[in-house]
Amino acid sequence: MARTIEEINEKIRAGSVVVFTAEEIIEVVREKGIKRASREVDVVTTGTFSPMCSSGAFINLRQEQQKMKLGGGYATLNDVPAYAGLAAADIYLGATALPEGDPRNNNGRPGRFRYGGAHVIEELAQGKKVLLKAGGYGTDCYPKRRREQMIGFEEMNEAFLFNPRNCYQNYNVAVNLSDKPIYTYMGKLKPRLGNANYCSAGQLSPLLNDPMYRTIGIGTRIFFCGAEGYVVWNGTQHNPDIPRLANGTPTAGAGTLALIGNLKDMDPKWLRAVSFTGYGVSLSVAVGLPIPILDEEMMRFVSVSDADLKAPVIDYSVFYPTGEGKPKLAEVTYEELKSGAIEVSGKKVPTGSFSSYAKAKEVAGYLKSLIRDGKFFVTQPVRSLPGPSHK
Amino acid sequence: MEKKKVVLTFPPSSVEDPVIFHLISDHGLKVNILRAAIDPGKQGRMVVDLTGEESRLSAGTAYLKRQGIGIEPLTGEIRHLEDQCTSCTACVPVCPTGALHVNRETWMVSYDADKCVVCLSCVDVCPYRAIVSHF
């Protein structure tokens, strides 16, 4: 059994494509077996909705009559600094950027981080205007030196999300072995293994369903915060050489994706600013990736369930920040994580997630309906992502 | 026996009165203090479970009102903003009473005000600011 991307797209066009989500397919395979399921099913959709700090927006500001060069100057949006070291009118607003001296962020320790780059991006997506304050040194061709103006999408030629690292293939489970609470990007961790936080959609997570990057690569079309997006490169810190289980999935954070999509087309429902007490601001993004079932191997890959996926339990009080102490306290399955408690060093530890499984289901379900309705086609990557050096 | 979970608001003038003592000894109510923020000279707030016969409860409530103490049902002290919530479940393990609960079939998070003791543990762990408190 083998099918091509073209054949799948032909079926999408004809309205005869068979699609399941990565959650539904588990039961289908259990019932029918790999062989029959791979004959019958064309596409499996994945989804994730989670904070992904390495996110941000490239914005090109429409020039006023008298032109201005931002490159080498500065620009803030609602007092959040954007990177202006580009051409005359391009800026990059990072999700985690913070306004200087803002009481919403630095109101004692732990800070609340109520406002930052992600909030500006969220407000723009909601159709709101934000206050631009920009300055440049003025040149013969760009004489204007100061600009202060309320701007929204109308005042921007382009605004696109370009996220250097999203969709981590698996992730740490964070715990705290110390005697005091700590505040991390994995949330508040209570002392002495008081709680364990994880962050992955597990069986619905894109790269856990295509663990060897056979169908997801550069050029792959994706559902990105309600708009069409693309995988443009491997993400930063992409590390395919993490030890893997027999099913091909890595046992810790491994592959990552760099993603791009038009912010102007995004739905604020799928793009949410988040505040991590004591840590900072981040952006939650929704990503849906379709996985074409090219052959039986792909069907085997997408049929993994939470019980087949393992994540490392890491101490964020000592090991994560300093590299000292025991690297891995335990290895647990997503089934255990989702049961509400895991066992670490003989102690029952309650679990919570930052990745919303409810939203991941919604994303995968929505992408499934788009494909079934002939509104979303699958793609052949232009180039594969780097895979493991030793298979 | 009836049980009421209420929020008491003390005007600065009554913070130094032994109000809880009177509720117990004069009105025969069982008082379980779930949370209290009382400082001399400032408005104080307390979340309590009041248990007793219906007549005693209404007499106790009337006494509190005579003292100028605000008495309101707990609902509304903590609000779970469902349209802001993404059901990520970050709040679930920090909630000591199971008031914030995830249905492990649908993965939707819900809030049960009857179980909430206003410990506020959830407020700062919600990255979406979907849980707000007026305490």
C-alpha cells in the first residue's frame, strides 16, 4: 500500500478523502489493524495549542508622506520595544519583550508580567490599534526623526508571525525538589515535588505523529492560529539525535519547527497572550498539521497513543538551571501524566499541563473538517528536516 | 442543619469586635474560617462556613448585619472566566479542594464554587488570567 500527495489531494478535491484526527485514529487502528487502516485512511490531523515563547511578528510600517528610517533607531508598540535593526520600516516584535519599568510586570516578586509583546500581538489580531513610538536619526532620503501614532493592521503593509521555534517534539515534565516554591516557564512549581507540569499535546502533537520527519518538512502547509501557515525551516534547537523508543518517538524535547503565517488573517481565538507569574510573557499559538498516510509506516507512526509516548521528569530547582544533580528523575508516559498524578521518587505528584488538550482536539478536528470540505490541501515538503544521524 | 458559605466584610470600626465569638456563643453556630484578611484599622474580609439550624442561621445573619458587617454568598469571590479559559489544566493540581476540575473525557476545565475555599492558589498560576478574585 502506498499513496502519493497528488492522489490524496485529488481525493480532497473530489470530496472523497478519508480523514481522522490523531486521537481518533488510535481506535481505528485498534479495530482494523495497521494494514487495513492505512488502505482506508488518507490523512490524519494533529493539533496543539500551547505557549511557545520563541514567537513574534515581523511588521512593515506604512510610511507617512515624509519618510522615516527606523533601522538603527528604535520603535515601541504600547511601550513594548520592538527590534528595529532592519531596513527603514521593518520591525520585529518578540512575544516575550517587556515595556521598561511597567508596574504591571514588576509589581514585586514574583512579578505578574501582565503585559508584553504577546499582548501587543494579541491586540493587533483582535483588530485593535496600538501606540507606535519610533525614533530615527534622519537621513537625506528619510528626513523624519520622530513618529508617534496609533497603528493597526491598516497602517502596516505586512504583519506576519515568524516563530523561530514552535511545536517542540515532546518536552520536559517540570518538578521542584527544593524546599521553596519556584516560578518557571513551566509555571509555579511547589516545593518537595508538590506538583508536576508538562507541556505537550502527547498523542495529538504534530511531531510525535511524524517522529522521523517523513512528511513534515520545509514548505509543509499548516493551520496556524486560524490562518494558513507554512513550515519554513527546522526550528531553532532542533535536535533529532535524542534517544528514541522503538516506535521512533524521542524521549525528550527533540525536533522543532520554524513557522510563518499572515498575522492579519489570524483569529484571536487561536492566538493568546499568556503571563507566567515570576517568569514572563509568552504567546500561545494554535498549530494544526496534516499527516498524509503515504504507507503503512506512516499509519504506524500516527497510531501512537499517550501510553506509547514518554517524557523525562526534570528538577527545575537545581538540575535545569545549573546542570548539577540528577539529570532525569523519572520517565513517565503521557497516559500517566494525563491521569492526574505521576509517581516520582516514590511520591504521588499531581500533574497539570500548559498545553491545552481540549484546544488541541479542537484544532485537529477543525483541520479535519477543512480537509474534508476541500478547503485545505496537503503538501510535499520541498526539503526534509534534519533527521537522526544514526537510524 | 443548614450550611452557608459566605464572605464577611468588616468595616474598619468592627475589626476589633469578637464577632466570631458572638456567632458561636450567642447564636450556637458552627463557624469554620476558610480564609481571613483582618488588619487593625482596615476593612477586613473573611470566608466562613456557617452551620446551624435555619432559625439560628437567620438570627446570626441578622446579628452580623446589625454590626454593619457585609454578608454575601461566596459565589463571585472567585470567578472562572470561561471565555478566557483554554482548559490547559495548569490550575488543576494547585487547587486543594478540587473546585477546579478537569473532565478527563472532554478535557474541559470547570469550576465548582461550592468546593472553593478562596485560597487564591489558582489566580497566579493561570497564564490566561482566566481566574479572577475580588478578595
